[in-house]
Amino acid sequence: MSKKRLSSRLGLIASTLALLVGGALLPGTIFVVAAQPAPTPVYNLQPDWTATGGGGVWSAYYGPPAYGAVSPGTTALYDGSEAGIIKAGLAVDPTSKIYEDEGLFGFKPTVTINAFAAGTLTYDVRNQAGTNPVWMTIEIDTGLVGEANRSDNTVYQFVPTTNPTGWHTVNAAAGQWQKWTNTVSGIVTGPLMPLSDVATAHTGLNVVRAYLRLGKDDSYHGTGSGTIAWVDKATLGGVTYDFVVTAPTPTPTVVPTATPTTIPSGGDGGGGDGGSSGGGSTNTSPEPAQAPPPPQNAPIAPIENAPIAPIAGNGSNPSPAITGGLPPLVEAPSVGQTSGDVATTSVGTGSNTTVSTNNPSVGVTVPAGGASQPVVASYQSVVQGSAPPPQGGIQMGSTVFQLEFRDPVTHLKVATTAHVTVTYTDADLAATGGSTAGLGLAIFDGTNWVPLPTTVNATTHTVTTTTMIDATFAVVAAPPAGPNARQDYAIDGGGYFAQANGLGGLGGVGYTVTDEDGILFWTEFQKLGGAEVVGYPATQRFSYGGFVTQAFQKMVFQWRPETKTVAFVNVFDELSRTGQDGWLQRSRQTPAAFDTSADTGLTFDKVTARHLAMLEQNQAIQQAFTGTAGWLNRYGLPVSWADYGNVFVVRAQRAVFQQWKVAVPWAAAGDVLVANGGDLGKETGLWPLAGTAPITAPRAAAE
């Protein structure tokens, strides 16, 4: 195996040591192999140790630009065997131009390395595309014992020397293994040795992780179709995992409880939202190779076929149990020439942490619960003028800097919520013509600058945003609009809108809605009632789940090529699926979806009636919800409710309704507002970063 291929695997140890955590072994406990039980079925491929139907397996694909864990697809019948899909080499990194994506199946053995080496260690596999074999790593609990001390564990890898065509069984116990001797500057391996020698070197210690893997380097891209393989059965640590095709059972979604904070629901970057657990559908044909692979091999279904969020069945306001959940990691490439020292701060999970910036003009705070694990925050200034200029008429402001959060051991980035406040200068304000409406913060996506939802305080001369995106940040300024400037107008084949560009519609940038390529988003936008109903476009088109998608403030369109129609994304189901329930509860006063077990076996009409009964908790919201034409398509079904004292909230699959009990700047007491789901997806990084960048205003259609 080439050193290039080995040294490119820094991300693998990250997956091992940073993301795939939970289910700790008891410190100092020694495990032995009991009689082998019946095979454990795996029919739901999810990056979740506890997913229903997941068999205790972490099934994941990591692809650019975020490299967050998503489902690799579904189990399927492939070449006569029921199997789970694993893939790599399908999506090139936009910065390095290397295929750094990877796939893996993770397992948690509960045996010593001695028992692990002495037992059966095999997996049945077949390649669909590409020639690289599925290989394996194990992690041994060396050094300090326990889940909290995995940074000093030792990793060994096994790579098959042959990869026959057709189904075959790999006997990893009989193969040669290599120790990872460096996981910081790149993976370096030691000499080849049999697994029995590994056991001798670490006798009595536990094997705490084992992974089947594909990726990561250009060899996995191969001739252009990537590397796709299927695993039927894997036996390790005395357990046989059998990947089978079986309809999954819905899994309840629960949410951490925390003190909520109010925010406006209207306008660009508006108010709270929610969602239910998604759940993949079973597909008996192999998932096609595509880049990047979707979390499930299907578009977001219409409401009648979509998974319904969990509901509590007892008519009272429940207190959801506390569980974990990793938010998606959205990374933006670094840009510009840095200057000065890097300021670093250790950030925990239980309290507010002020991040050191070495710059009195920049303040960064991570709220309690904003980090899912301990991280190290780093801040560094960027030399003025070294970063690319913004698109359109936007002007670069006085402050540019890089901010990121990383695991202290693996140095991998970790999704972390941060409040960022920057003091703007007189020159920044002058660039807007003296109006704070044109001030904002933006992040660089590799090509363009993306304005973030920002609050401007003219008294303190600050701009503030809350984000979970590691990025290069900049203060930006939009000049005042000219006397003939328009924020929206007709273009050939559609319309242009600047209202939701993050800068108050200024700066000569915005988003277009068209029927280009036969994808009838403009037609659907007009048919539904335009911006008054759908909201203004908040993104350009982008690929989501393998399908063309565009987010508007209040609805998200997804094109279904098989029916040539527009479907609507269950935004809050997706936010829940990607681990955002805790953030929604803390920051947007939006409850988690209730348990849906009582829906099992009911007709859709009865399911609908059960969910609509939630609206009886608030008559004003009930009237606003059911009084809307086409409410089912617009909002989906109600999935939860909560009374926060100052506001009553009903969460549906595609919208959140708020009735404010007290007067707030954005609503009078008694007003019912519908929160902007598309904006929430944009704020949390649910949508690909490049798709959210506004474009330079195009030429207007001939009048």
C-alpha cells in the first residue's frame, strides 16, 4: 500500500476518535466472548449507534464540503444477497481537488483483543464499482481506560491483498495488520504482523471499536464511477451482523431541554422552527452512484408518504427525555493571509465560554450546550485586502478573521454554536451611506461571500450573528440603493429577488427563481401566490438528497423528475434528523416532536385527525393553520406544541406557528406568526453553503 494512500487518512482517525462516540465501556472491565448469539439484523443504515433497525452499527458516508456523517443509503438485494452499501470516491473536495470522501460501518466489540483475535473475524463483500477493497481498522483501549480517554488508544489496520469479483468472504483474522504510529501529521504505519502478535502486544485490553471502510484518496474515484461495495454479513467479537432488507420501525425523537431565547420570526433569518425524525425508506435496487450521495436514495416525500413526527399520546405537555445529537458540520474554506498569533480557548459543554480573540473589536461566545463535546476554539486575523472582494456591489469592511472549533486530540473540526459580535467602524458605516441597514457579517464559501442573518446595534456600533459554520468572517457593507434601484424584477424566464440576501436587499445581490432546464420552480412560485405565500427566495438552486432544491423563506421546493412536479421538503423533519432539536429548543423556543407510536397501524385519515387534535391547545393557531387553503401541503401535520409563557408554539413538519402573549418588537400581543423554515435551514447550515450565496443582480427582462 502506498504511503500516499496511508498518509491521506487523517480523517479516518477523526471519524474514529471524534465523531463515533457513546456507549462507553466500564473502566477496567475485561470482556470475554460468550456463545455466539443469533445474527443481529441491520436494516436501517444511519450514523447513529442507537437507531432502530441499525443493529448497533454506525453506518456513515462523509463527503464534501461539510464531511458530516450522513446515511450511505439503504440496504438492498444486490446480486442475490441482501446487503448494506458502503461508498467512497464519489465527490471531490472543492479545496484540495482530491477525493477525500469516505464510507464506513462502525462496530463496538465488547471483548479483549485476545478473544477478538481468537474468534471469527470475517465479512462477506462484493464490489459494485471500483477495484479498491473494503478494509478494516480496530481500536484498542490503551493508556487511560474508558470512553472519555480515547485519545491515547491504539489503531491497527488490515487491508486485503486481493479483491475478487463477485461475492467473497474476507478473513481478516488470517491477514496482516499494521499499527498507526502517527495520526496528527498523517497516517503512518508500522510493520506488518499477524493479529495474534497484536493480541500479544496488548494482552487483556479491550477492543472498543472496529470499522469496515472505504476511502480516502483519488484511487477510490477510479475511472470516474467511484468505489461502491456491498457487505452482507460481518462477524467480529462474537457477533454476526446481518445486513438485510426489512422495513424500519419509526424511532421517537426526543430533545434536550434548556432555557429558550426569543427571536423574531419574520423577515430575513426569522424565527423558530422544528421537525420530526426522518427515517429512510427501503429500496430493493442498488443505490446509484452519485456525487455526493444522498442521506436516503429518495426525494423528500409528499406529506401523505412522509414519516410523521413522534407524538406523546397523553394530551399533556410532556417533558422530553434528554438525548444527544450531533449537528451537521458545515465548513467553509479558509481564505486570505493571516496575521498575528492564533488565539486559542478551551471550550466545554456545560457553561457559557468567552473565546479569546486578541482583538477588542471581535467578541465570540459559545453558549452552554453550544458544543457537543469539549473543543478548542481558535481565532486569527486576516490581513486587510488579502481576501477576495465580495460579489455584486458589496464592499469589504474593516474586519476579516478566521474562526474554527476543533477536537483537542484529533484536531478535526466540530460543529459548534457561537455568538459572534464585531464592532463596525465609521468607515464601514460610511460605505453604506450612513445606514445600518447595509451592514452585516458574511462568510466565504470558496467562491463568494454569504451574508449571515445579522442584528445591528446602532448604539453599541456592533453587528452580531449566531452561526454553526466554521469560516472566514468579514464585516461587509452594502452601499445605498440608487433612485431607480429595484429589489425585485422580471428576468428572462423568471424573477430576481434581493429581499432575503442578508443585507436588507441592498448590495446588488440576490437570488433568481426560474423554470430553467424544465424545472418549474418559477411556475410553482407564481401558482402558490408568490412571495406573500412562499416567502422570498433565500438560496439559489442546489442539490439536496440528490435532487434539485431551492429554499424560500417559508417553503422549500424540491423537483421530482419522475413526476415532473414540485414537492415540498419537510424542513423540520430534516432539522431533527440532523441533530438540531436541542438548538431549536434553546435558541428558537421550538419543542421537539412528540412520540408517534400511537400512529402505528392507523389509516392516514386517522393519523391526520390525531395530529390535528394538537391544534385544540390554541384556538388562534388552529384557525390560522386550518384556515389556510392547502394547509396540508403548506405546513404538513402538527407534531408537537409547547407553552413557553410569553409565546405558545405549535410545531408542524414544514412550519412553526407562534402566538405571542406579550407585545414584542415583531408582533403585538395575540398575533399569530408563521416562522421561516427555509431561513432556519440556511442559518443552521442544512443547505449547502455554496447554494446560499447571493449572486450579482442579473439583467432585467426587456420591457
